[in-house]
Amino acid sequence: MKNILLLLLIYLSTSSAQELSVIKGKLLGYDGKPMAKAHVHLIDPEKAMMYASLSSVEPDTNGNFELKTDLNGLLFIAFTGVNHQLYGTKLLIEEPQTIGVTVKLNTYDYLDDFGSVSIIGDFNDFDFQTAQKMEKQSDGTYTAEFETEKEKFSYQLMNITKHPRSLNGTLADEYEYDGGGDYHSVIKVQNGLAKIIFDTTKLIKSEIEPEIKFDEPNSLNAKLSILIEEDQKRQKALQEAYRKHITSGNASDEFNYDWWGEAANLKARAMIEENPILRNVLILNAFRLAPLKNNSDTLLIKQLVNSMKPISALWSLYPWLLNTFAAVALDEVAYNEYITQAINNHPERFVKSIVVFQEIARAYYKEDSSSVKYYYELMMKEFGDTQYARFAKESYSPDKKIIIGRKIPEFSITSLDDSTIIYNNEYFKGKILLIDFWATWCKPCVGEMEHLHNAYEKYKDRNFDILSISFDAKLEDVIKFRNGKWKMPWHNSFVSGSFKNELAQKFEVIGIPKPILIDESGKIIAVENKLRGKALEKTLSETLNKPK
């Protein structure tokens, strides 16, 4: 009997273990050595943009790690380490398995020349908007001091990498993960004073690219990771091209990046790829880069939709393509059935929320109010805590106040240039007014300045005016900005508290830039994209040239 029980326990233990998939191996720095602190994360797909972890493990002193999970589908795995950039990949797990990998990270892409370096930390709850500038010393270092009663002080630095982010500094007694792909530096406080020194000569720099090697290089996941890495490199090239475009003083809407060659190459590879999963990933990657071009593209999409069920894990790669592809490949009846199955049965909740959001938008532009109502209520009931529910509230809520046709809320703010002048609804009555919520730290806002100035010069004598309302942390930042290239010679105001300000709540401002165009009676004519970039002049021309 004892032997039978022992065998049963062994069997149950083995069965239980087999229900888990294991990702294991080594996580190393650019030089092939373990890092001061590192983690392997299983990322929550609903919060992938913030790199929120479902679970994490810390490698041992030799860089060895083992992450276990009972999840199936397309899993997002991220690797992080102090002084190194996050590296992520996706693994397709359809049944319990063990995957062995060796990962080397790459260092940050630091600025060539440091100007203003800022610090955030315990002193301001790591708030980007109230970051404090560090003092540059004669020896080239940057310093900052803080009084504190705590024994330890945590901080991060800003404005030291080409792609803006906050990350650990060069001075630390220990490190802690920040929950978003980077690390806090932690120092011991001496006599109630935390003194931070940023020494640029101690930055670790290398041209070595990140890499992931699979123990089984011919496995599906090894080949899948190659396609994902290729896509990451394309996106990195895009980001670098955009950065150079903006830093050269060009307007954001004038940026153009030609993906047609890359997309054509991916489509050609898809047509000869024998593995259906890899073929579909190639097709998804291709159409993520460039839209439909010809009939052969339509055939490719039809092949993909016919081979990928609505519940396919691959839709987790680019879920916003699901509705678009289904609309191209299927008739109306089949489309509705495909979408319904995706919403009801797809294993990933974030995919469902995106599909529902796309259906709200689709119904809205078709002026199908009953479908808008149905999908909006479904979104709030089933996915109300997701970011796409927030997007839906902002754009399609039946209770939304800032929409075309409604009058703007009552407001009253002081002129930035003359404190005796109060701007309110009555002040602008009889004018075509563009209300522009912005901030100097908002790059897209600054990117709109050329268009705003051109529009103002062209239409200022035609009953058109602008009111710019700054969300900057300090009034001085706005004054300094207007003393530079862009004078903003129209009405300006400043509100404290940024998005938490009562005015922001009234005008439903959850992101900037947020332009709103109103007519002579205060009724909203246009919002958002119709007032951005080159579209601004087109909208103003149509408005001001409309027959009375």
C-alpha cells in the first residue's frame, strides 16, 4: 500500500510539474558578465507599454535564472539590468514546455553632449513634471543635495539618453527595479543629507547589440524571436529617424518614413515560408508597416484570416489589425461572426478590449448610433478598467462635453501677459477661437508651433484668435520658451496642477496637445486631429470661408 501511495504521489507531482512551462538560462550584460542587478519578467499584456510584470525572477550571481508559468499563448518576456536597456521578445507556448535561452543586453544610448541633467526621486515621488535640475560643476560632474530623515534615498536621472527616459545614475549603494524597465539608484543618507553626484565618465557605453540565443536554434520560438527582433530594429530605426527630424527643427507632421521596400520584402518572404505561424507573423509585420497596395495584398490578407481563427494567439502581436484584416477578407455576415468570436472567446482580455474599441470607432464613422451604444456599453461593462475604455470615454462617451456641436464649459483664467485681463467665455464671444492646451515639455506641442504661427498670421485679421493654456510646472518655463524661437503673439495663460487642474477636468484634458476650435457663440466646431499639423489650416479655411 505504501508503495502504491508513493507512486501516486510521484505521479501527481510529475503531472503538476508538467503543467508549468519553464523559461531558463543566463541573463548577462553587454560584456558577457552578470550585472549588478537584473530581472526576467513575464509582462502583463494589458499594461505592456508600462512593462508591468505579472511575475519576475532575479538571476543568481552568475546570471542563471528560471521563470515558471502556467500561462499559454503568446507570452511577452522582458529582460532588464542595471546600466542596460530592456530587451523583450515573445514566446508562443501552446502546451507546457521548457525553453532555454542566453540573453545579452546592450547599454543605453547616451547623449554625446550633456546639457541640462534633471533628477527625480523620493523627494518628489518620481514625478517627471517636477524634476529638479542638477548643478554642473567645474570638473564636469553634476550634483544635487536633499535633506531627508530617511536612512536611504532613491533617485533616477533624466535628460541623459537620446531617447527620453528616467534611469539609474552613476552613484549607488544598491539598486531597485522601477517597475517600468529601468532601475532606481539607492544611496545611504549621511547626517540627514543625500548628496547625488553624476559622473559622466563612469557611464558604461558600448556599440554591441543585444542578443538572444536559444538552446534549440531550430525551434519555432527561436525562429519567431528572429522575426520579432527584426521588427524591433525597424522600430528603432524609425524612432532614430524621427528624433533627428524633430531635433533638426522640423514639424512633426512633415515626418515621413518609407516602409514600402521593407513591407514588400516581408510579403515576399511570407509567400515562400512553409510554417503557417511564421508566415502569418511575416504578413502581420508587413501590414503593420504599410497599408494595402494592390490585389495581391488582399489575397495575402485573406489567406491569413482563413488560417488564423479569431482566438489565435498571434492576434496578440498587433490586435488593432484584427478588425481591419477581417473587414478586408470577409463579407459583412462573416465579419460580424469573426468579431463576435474574438470578443467572446479570445484568451487575451487586452485583445478583446482593442477589438471592441475598434468596433466603437467603426460604428461611429458609419454613423451607426445603435452599434456605438451597444459596443460602448460592452466596453464599460467588460473592460472598463482598461486604457481602451479610457480612450472610448474620451472620444465616444454619450456624456462627453467636449464634442462637436456642444458649447464649451464656463471658464475664467488670468492672462499670462497682463494680470488685469481675465479670459472667460464672454471675453471671446463673437470670435472664432482656437483653445490650445500645451506645455513646453510636450514635444508634439512644440512640433505644432510652426502651424499655429502660420495659421495666426494668415487668419488673425479675419475674426480668428488663439488662446494657449500652458500645463507647465513653472511659469518661468513658458516665459523662457516665448523668448526663444516661438513668440506665441496671441492670448496666453498658465494653470497650475497640470491635468489635475479644475480647468483640465472641465475640458476633459487627459493628454496634450489638445486643440479645440469654437465658433462665435462658443460652440465647438472641431477638435483634436482636425486641428493638428497641416489639417489646422484646412479646417480654418473651411470654417472662415463658409458662407454666412
